[in-house]
Amino acid sequence: MKKIHHKRRRPRIDILFTFVISTLILGAGYLLFLSSNGSASPSKNKGHATAPPSTIDTMDSKYPGIKIISEISNDLDIPFAIQYPQSAHETFNDTIKTYIKKANNAYLTEIMEQQKPKNKLTAELNISFETYVHPSGLYSFVLLSDSSVEGANKTTEIRTFLLNPETGQSPTIEDILEHDVERLKNVATTVQGQLHKDLSIKDDLLANKIEEYTQPIWDNYRRFALTDDAIVFYFNPSEITTGSLDTPSVSIPLVTLNDLLAADYKGKEEKKPVGKRVALTFDDGPELNVTTQILETLKKYDAKATFFMLGSRVEYYPEIAKSVQAAGHELGNHSWNHPNLNKADINKIQEEINKTSAIIEEVTGQKATLFRPPYGAFNDTVKAQSDLPIALWDVDTLDWKHRNADQLLAHIKQHTKDGSIILMHDIHQSTADGLDAVLAYLQSEGYTFVTVSELN
Ligand code: ZN
């Protein structure tokens, strides 16, 4: 499990931004200095937490529907720089603003309580945030608030706010775990284990505090974010460490929690890397003995293939056609009588294709999914008459010509590559006889045997 650190690492833009702001503040301070020298100025501490004048800006973010509000103090003695997200949803915006206001008030109150001339104080408040997007479109905003007054009271606080930008709703941890405390217990165990393994805070951890703040009660798990593939739980450093400034967090891949998560939040199972694949195709059948033998060999290797059948032969060997379907192979249409359709008129083309599709479905109960024109010959007219995708091949074994099991294998060895579609005919005994060696060879080369549609 990976761990997300939230150190004092600032993106470059923030550094630039801070520089510009600092320059402005210095400039403003200088002007104030000039004016206060000119006349009696009310620059003394007034004794209550009035927010100093500030500059508020609204910027676009790279996240659709989200703006960044930035508020910078214009009072050099009470500096603060606050950034927070704003959406199109008022309830969400109010929640964030309330939090910001509270944090700012706490800061100002603490300054006031120092009972020191404010120009003798060293104080700082920075609130910044990071944005994560879950594949469902859900935003997670992680607000980090650093404040210090007189150096000694440096505190770091983390808060998270979730937003479904379409509905304006903010899912809670109860929503994510479907209000099931057993699931929360499961998550808590993982979180506890990860925290104890976290070397970056190892020396600062307070074991009894970890226990308290990771107990499986909902309130302990309200600070979380959903990233593209993980759920991250945050803890305030003051809660579980001896004054570490690193923000402890635990990131758990969503896929490992899929049994616990509500449907909208489940992680995507990663697809297994696809190895080399090949599609074996058999044309012009079915035939009584050859097709049957081929089916047996395919079964031996747990191989799926595609059979491009002639309608006339399906009519003649319905039981064989049926057993091809029953073995789980793909069924293709190869016309009724095997004419060169480029030389046929529209009515003939339609009849060849439609009659064949009809009998395949009638006999096997399964629809043909592909059309392979006889000889691979087709023009725009033929194409326009076929509702089915046209499927050709790239490896022609010429099995109809050489009728030789050894040559069948030699052709395939020479021409097959990942993704190949191999053309054979299940009407030649030599093809049935050579197939075992072909499958053994391809398997030893790491190929899996798929249907043409699976390949595409
Ligand atoms: Zn053919």
C-alpha cells in the first residue's frame, strides 16, 4: 500500500504566487507606513478579532465547475493566505466558507490573546488545498491549514470536503461503507496496521492516541479523500503524534476494499495483461468426420475457434453444426453455396447471406456473428448487403491445396503473429490430422486461442 505524504511541498505555481503576494503585501505595508507617518493612524490593536483588510480573488481551476477563491491579508502584521474551492452548489460553498471563517477567527483570536502590539507578533496562517477526482466524477478537496502565533503554537489541521459536482451532494464515510459498522471495523484494522508501519511518523506516534483516534466509530473517519484508485484517511498530527508536522495519512487501494464499498465507489479490477492471442478459423463446413475430429482436438487444448459455415452444409449436417455451437465456438456465415459474390446480383447476394444466417440460427439456436465472403471476395455491393461484420484472415494455410499436415504446421509457424487470424477448412482430413501439432506448437509459443470477435 502506498502512502501519500503531505509535506511542506509546494507546487511551483504556489511559490510564484506567494512571491507575487509577498511583493504586494510589502508594497501595501510601505504605503501604510507612509500614511501612518503622515497622520495619527488607527494601527493599534483594537482588542477584538476583526479581520484585517484582505484581497479576495477568484480563479479558474483545472477542474470543471470548480473555482479557487484566494484571500490574502493586506495587513503585514497579521498575515494570512487562504485558498479554498468554490463550486456551483451553495450548500457546499457555505460549508467550506464556514470552516474557513472559523479557522480564520481562531487565528485572529489567538493573536488578540497574545496582548502584544500586533507589530511585535510573529504570526502566520496558510490554508491551501489539493483536489482529487474519483472515476465517478466525485471531487475530494483536502484542505491543509497551517497556523502559528508566536512560533510556539504551530498547528497543522487537515479537513476534507467531498462534492458530487452534478448533484451537489457530499457523500459521507457512512455512504461509502453503506452504514455498516462491520465494514468500518474492517477498514479500521487496515488503517491501524498501516499507521504502525509508517516509518515517516514512527518515532512520533502515540500508541494510545492511535488507538483512540482509529477506533471504528464514524467520527474518526470523516477526514478522507477518494482518489482515482484509493481511499485516503487523514489524521491531524496533533492527535496521534508528538508534535510531528507531517500529516499522517493512510491510502488503501479501492480494489482491496471492493467487498466493503457502495457500488459507486468500488475500484476497477485491473485487466490481466493480455498475452499473445490467435484466432483459428475453419471454413466451408460442417463436415461429418473432419469437423467432429477438429472439435475433439480443440477441446483437448481448451481452445475456442470460429467456424464459417456454408448454409447448404448446415442443412445437411445440422447435428454437427449444433455440436460446434454446443462446444462454445463462434459461428460465422460463409454463404449458402460458396459462390463468388462479386459476380452475383443483389438478390443473389442477399439470398446467400440471409438464408445462411437463418439456418444457422434455426439449427443451433445461436446467431451467426460474422460474415466471411467466399474466397474473401467482396465489393461495396456485397458489403452493403451484409448486416454482419466482414471477417477475413491474415494467415492462409493453403490447406485446401497441399492437403498435408506437416505443411499446415510449417505455414503456421512461419506466418503466425500475435493477433493473427488463421484460415483453415474443416472439410479436409489432413487439416484435422495436423491440428493437434498446430495447437501444441502455438500453445508452447504462449498463444491463447480466442474467437475472431474476442480478438477484435
Ligand atoms: Zn470457403
